[in-house]
Amino acid sequence: MLRRTFAALTVSAISTIAAPLVAQDGEAIRIGEINHFKRMAAFAEPYRKGYEMAVEEVNAAGGIDGRPIEVIFRDDQGEPGEAIRIAEELMTREGTVMITGSILSNVGLAISSLADRQGWVYLASEPLADALVWSEGNPWTFRLRASTYMQAAMLAEEAAKTDAIRYATIAPNYAYGNDAVAAFKEVLTELKPEVEFVVEQWPQLFQIDAGAEVQALERAKPDAIYNVTFGPDLAKFVREGGDRGLFDGREVFGLLSGEPEYLEPLGPEAPEGWVVTGYPWYAFDDRPNAEFVSAYETRWDETPKNGSLVGYMTGLSVAAALREADSLEPDAIRAAFEGLSVTGPVGEVIYREIDNQATMGAFVGTTAVEDGQGVMVDWSYRDGADYLPDDETVSERRPSE
Amino acid sequence: MGPILAQILTGLANAGALFMVASGLSLIFGVTRIVNFAHGSFYMLGAYIGWTLMQVLPGSFGFWSAILLAGIAVGAIGAFVEIVILRRVYAAPELFQLVATFGVILIVQDLALMIWGPQDLLGPRAPGLRGVVRILGEPVPKYDLALIAITPLVALALWALITRTRFGILVRAATQDREMVGALGVNQRWLFTGTFALGCALAGLGGALQLPKGGADLLMDFTILTSVFVVVVVGGMGSLPGAYLASVLISVVGVFGVTFLPQSTLALTFVVMVAVLMWRPFGLLGREEVAGEMGQVGPPEDPIRPAGWPVRVGVALALVVLAALPLYGSGFAVILATDILIFCLFAASLHFLLGQAGLVSFGHAAFYGGGAYAAALLVRHAGAPMELALLLAPLSAGLLALGIGFVALRASGVYFAMLTLAFAQLLWSLVWQGGAFTGGSDGLVGIWPARWADPNAIFYLLTFALCVGGILMLRHAAHAPFGYALRAARDNAPRAAASGLDVRRLQWAAFTFAGAMAGLAGGLFVFAKGSVFPNELEIARSFDALIVVFLGGVKTLSGGWVGGAVFEAGVDWLTRFEYWRLTLGLVVLFIVTIAPQGIVGTARAFWARVQR
């Protein structure tokens, strides 16, 4: 018993207690957030800050019918098994009404499987795996961020506009890399049947041998390169490729390469002229996006990352669903998420009834270096709804419904 | 010709950092017999410290002195760790020190996050060495050429240090026979400190030297660790020329693998390692281990006795209380207890292998994950019911252990440990690349217990029965003639063989038995979690079990499950804190220094003193 009391104390010590700025009478509505705050700190921290900011705003505006939202943040060490246990604890002991979170796809898939079995709502905010809403999709799991397929399709559309015929791909050797290459190939060959893929490189995640990979790509003499590597792998690849002239006179398409999480660490050595998906927070002059950026900078005294936007949208989505739901029962929340419309900085996002995927899009643009920093130029926001397969294909890929 | 030459040059450049880190690990092991799991952390520290210094020190001179200073700084940190922590645990059973180094890993991870922040740092360029030169028309980065030149220089300097100086003579003597060196009046303490610091300095140097080719990030400690282990083992533990040869071999093979078999990047190094060890069981230039008593140094162990009646009654009562948990515990307590029980069985199976057979496996996750995947695959592809899957999980894992044991038991000691690691990694890469069959990194999901066992309380009772049954079976085996024969083989293999025991077959049987038990734990894990991912086959999982066994106490019968229960419950509780890795690391170090016999061993010693 002592143990349990102590555990409860520590939980409240690390979780954010909603600050009720407006007089509220109701008891807090608790949401469980599971993420890899330590193992993937560079991605999870901005996400958490965006999430917290959204919750603060919702609570300041009166919460959900007078009840504030309280989010309990828990670290799963990036282990699916741990995440499952934490989800059980949150839902059975902490009294949370739904689960959100995860960046790693395997953790997201594990939680989604549990959610399906227990009848709990899970909003997979950041994991990208297509399987989450398609092959392993279930009625209880919703996904916010634009999936691998959607982002690859956006780049494939850009690629089809160029003259390049011979493509080389380089992607980390795991499910995300495989999905990203498969989707790019699928969409690009549909748009432009004459393209050929001359070489596929599969470095091990975070253990890229960049020199050798660049040599192997060069050997195939492609017209264009499709890059899926990210993080430290991307830095090494960009360096070796730049030094060895791999990118000279070639079109390069980089999945996620424009996200500040990946572009900023490269500093002045950021690649130039790559067509990428990302988040150009520095270049907004339209109101909702710019307002979010300045509010975020005021609140946290740092610039937002892509994760910040996703975290913020997660908070807004949760609030919208709770407002919509008739009760706090899982089934009511699930019903509320079906077809739910959320308006955030990037505009309206709809959680599709057909596959529980949100239509949140991504920004596509070209990289450049300005003032010693990599940025996206000539960018535009692409609505996710336009980059999903037709309903028939989706139904085929989602056997559960 | 040009492209081939360019590729060889890439391989040679890659070998640079790898050699420095590996030679450090090799030196440390040769003299102190410590398998330093934290070596990757020192490499990471070298990168971060080097990066910081390069921001301050200007120009070419600043760049190179930053690298040198990073090496020195990391060496000093290494000396500190040795003096404050490792010195206190040299008397502990061999390999116990790796638990301490595990604590260091956790602490360094959190400290690096605190000091340098979560974002990746891009390594500064070497002044004047940016860009490429053309060799036979092929672009070769200038810094690659610098690395190719520096590495042999460092190797030569090391060689001169080892062959030409008094320190080197002592290091060589200690590598051969450290007791004799001590008996001859050499102050071993400072020799150990000096070697450990030198090894760490080399790791730091390697970390700083690779900065212009990449940078510093928080995951680099673990990502380099496996390659370094492979290099050290392929070259021969304790051999510097071997480490150089192996790092060149592994790097060059890697480069050609990337070009001609792009999918092979995960498995290739381990294939090379298995092949070399099959051909030369002690690595390319290694020598047969003289002191081969893994985990069995120190005072002789008391013969084990069956527990007396009071203990038996006590245990039975405790088990009844535990079995009744669903009646009084919360829903979450039942789930947590299920997880703990599964982990206890896994730990107990490794503990049996270590304690009874004296075989240290660094790849026990192969059987845990193997059992888990066997169960999951049977359900997924053959539609097997849970009962059948749970029956076949230990059988499949046992079969796997039978096969791996056949090869791995050709080697002994640390080489055996490294072979098990290599096989576990091979299995991991097989599953990782298994496409739709194994689900790759997306794993297999939606594998839940049969309807009757679906309620958490029922599944808990099932787990309870199987895990407690498994642990009791392992205990029983220790008391059976099989256990006596195993301990005889462990304590003195030649004498056991002379008494007519087939040592190899005994060890093989123990390996298979332990593997099957780990497989049972893995099978239960799948149904408890409803899914399985390659994480269950990772090195981290093998290490978890190893740490737990040492924490619990190798030379006790209950060290495995006690360590497992304490660790699993402790981690579940600690992860609620912000800096839980730092805290866990400190707790591990604390236990290691005050209780070098492990929790159970120290408690028993304490009890014996009280009774007297």
C-alpha cells in the first residue's frame, strides 16, 4: 500500500497538473501520454511542449464543459512491452480516458493492438507506419500525422514533374524505410510509367557507412535520388555525398529531410536544392501558422519543430473529441473521433471514417541555405486528403473493416 | 581499378575510429579482464567533449589539439571511474564488473543529455581538409586520407608503448598472468588504473576523430558497441595487431557488402565473425585463454544443499500468497506481477547457465525472443491455439539452443560469450529482414491469449504456474545428478572428464535446457503483450538478463529470479522520474559496490555472520 501511495505521489510530481486559469469546478479529465521521452528526446521534447501548450490553451478557455484536461506523461524507454504495461496502468489505475503518443512505429503498433483488444481509444500521434491504419488497423486506433504513404506520395508527385528517369533510393533498413520506398515507387510509376529504379541501398539505421553508400549510388549513375535516411545518418550521408559530388546535377527527393529536427543540426552544410517534406516555421506570414509559431516561441522561448506542431494538434484533437463525445466512455470518445473535424494552425483536419487516418498534410518545398542555416523555400502546404489512395484501395488495405 | 581502390580507401578510413575504440577495449580486457560495456559511452563522451573544445579552440592547431584533449579528458574520466567504482569490485566473481560498467552507461546517457541537450551535433570540419582529391579519377575525401595516415601512427605509438616501455612490459605481463605480476611486487592498482585510463582515452580519441565525418548524438554509445565487440573478438581479445587487422577486415568487407549486397548490412559483420571464430576459435591473433574460469573466481563455493523444512514451508506459504494476488491486488498489480514473473523465469534460465554450468552467454535473448517469435509465428501463420504455441515455444527455443550450442561450445570463456552474441544478432537480423513472414521491425501484433485465459487474473495464474514451475524445475536440475556433474565440469573440466563425465555434452545439455526455459518465458511474453517485435532479440535484452543475474548473485541458487524481480519492479517504478536512467545507474553502482556477491549472496553472507 505504501508503495502504491508513493508511486501515486511520484506520478503527480512528474506529470503536468493543468493550471486552471479560469475558474473551473469539475474534476480533471485525464489523458495518458506514452512516449520515448528519453530515448528520442530530440523528437519527444518539442512534441511534449506543443501538447502541453494546447492543453493550457484549452483549459484557459474553460476546459471541457468546465473540466480541465490533465495529461499524464510516461516514458516507455522505446520498448513496446513497457508501453503496453504503462497503457494498462494508465487506463486501469490512473483513470485516464484515452491514450495518446509514441513516435516509434513498433510501439505504436503494440499500443494499437492493446487498444483494440481492450476497447480503449488510442490516438497514435507521431508514428508513421502505414500498417497502423491499414493492414493492422482497427476501430480503436486513430492516427494524426501524415503517414509514410502520404508523404512519399507528395514527393513522388514532385518527382514525376522532373525529367529524371533513372532513380536510386537510399532508406534505412527497417519497416519505415521499406514502406517509404515502396510507396514512392508505387505512386511514381503510376504517374510516370517509364521511370526505372536502378539501385536500392539499405543502410542499417543509425549505423550508415556513408562513404560506401555514396560510392554505391554513384556507381549506378542515377538521374535522381530518393532519400529516406534521417538523423545522424542524414548528416553523414549529406556530408559524404556533398564532398564526393554525388548530388551535383541530380534531382534529390528527401522524405522528412526538411523537418527542423533534421535540417537544423546540419547548419550551413544543409543540402541545397533538395525537394523535401518538412515544416518551414520561419517563413509563415499567414495568420494561423504564424500565430502558432509566435505563441510557441513566447511560451517556451525556443523555436518550434515539426513535433511541436504534431503535439499541439494532438492536444487540440483530444479536446475536440472530448467536446464532441456524449460521455467519457471509450465508445463515446471513439464515436466522436470518427469523422472528427479539428481546426489548427495548418487548417482543417478530418479523422477519416474509412481508415481513422487524419488528413493532416505536410509542407513540401526546396531546401536552400540562408544565413548559415538550412531552410525550405518555394514551399506549399499539401492537404493530406489529396495523397491517399481511393476508397476502394483503402478498404482493400484495411481488412478489419 | 579506380572504383575498387576508392572503396578500399573508404574501408581503411572507416577502420580508423573503429580501431581506436576496439584497441582500448582489447587492452582493458587483456589486463583487467573487464568486459567494458561502457566503452561506447566513453566513445560518445570523446565525441561530445571534442565537439565542445572545437567550438572554443580556433584553427587547425585548435582542431587537432581538441582531439588530443578530448582523448586525455576521457582518459581522466576513465581513471576516475576505475578508482571510484571498479577498484571496489575486482574481488567479485569475474565478469561481475560488467554490471558496474552497465551502471556507467546509464549515468553517462543522462549526463550527456543534460549537458549537451537532445539535438544531434554536427561535427566541425577539419580545417584545410574539406573536400576531395581525385585518385585515378575517383573522389576521395581529404579527411579520409588523414584518417588512413593517423590510424597506423596511433597503432605504432601504442605498439612502441607496449613493447618499449616499462608500462608496456607490465601490461604484457599482466595480460599473460596478472597474479604473477602482483606476486612480483608490481602495484597492480595503478597498473589497472593506467590501463583503464589508456583504453578509455583511446575510445575518446576515436570519438573525437570521427567528428568531421559525422557528429555527436545520444545513440552513438550503443551503435558502435556491437561493431567494437566484433572487432575485438575477431582480432583476438587482448591483441593490438589483431584489433587493427580485424577493424580493417570488417570495414573493408562492410564497404564491399554495401555495394554488392545492399541488404546485407545488418548481418554481414556477424557472419564474418562466426566464420573467423569457426576457423580460429581465439580470433585471428588471439591466444588461448589461460584463466578460463568465467564467473568462478574467488573463495570456493559451499556445496548446495536441499532446503530444510522451515524454508520449504515458508516458500510454499509465500507462493500461496503470491498466487492469491488477483484476490487482493489491483488490476495493475496483477499485470505488473505477470511481467515480473516472466522476466524472473528468463533471468533464472540464464542464471542456471551461468551459475551451474559456468557458461556466460551474451546472447541469451536469442532464446527468449526465439521462443516469443516461435509462438507468435505459429499463431499467425498456422493458426495454432495458445496452448500449442506455449508448448512449442520452449521446444523451438531448445532446438535453437541445440544448434547454436553445437557451434558456440567449440569456444570457451569470453569467445563463447561473443559467439552467442553473434548468433543472437544473426537471428535478430533474420527476423528484422523477414518481410511479411516475421513482420520485420513492425513485428507481429494481435496475438492474445485463448478465450479462457483472456481475463488478466486467469492469465496471471497461468503465468504463475508456468514460471514458478520453470524456476522450480531449474532448481531441481541443480540438485539432481545433472547439476552435480555440471558443477564438476564447471569447476574443473579436466578432472570431470577424467572421472568419465562428457563435459561438452553436459554443457550442451545445460545450454539447451536453459534455452528452452528462456523460450517458455518468451512464449508467455507474447501472450501477455499481444505482440512481439525484434526488441525481444536485441542485445539490450541479453544484457538485461545478464545484469540481473549478477545483481542477484551468481553463486546462489535464487540469484536469478530475485535479481529479476528487484530489477523489473525497480525499473517500472523509477521510469516515473525525470532522470530515471541516472538514478538507476547510481542504484546499480551502489549495489555493486556494497554487495559484490549480489543481493542474495550478500544477504546470505550477512545471515551467516548473524548466526555465528
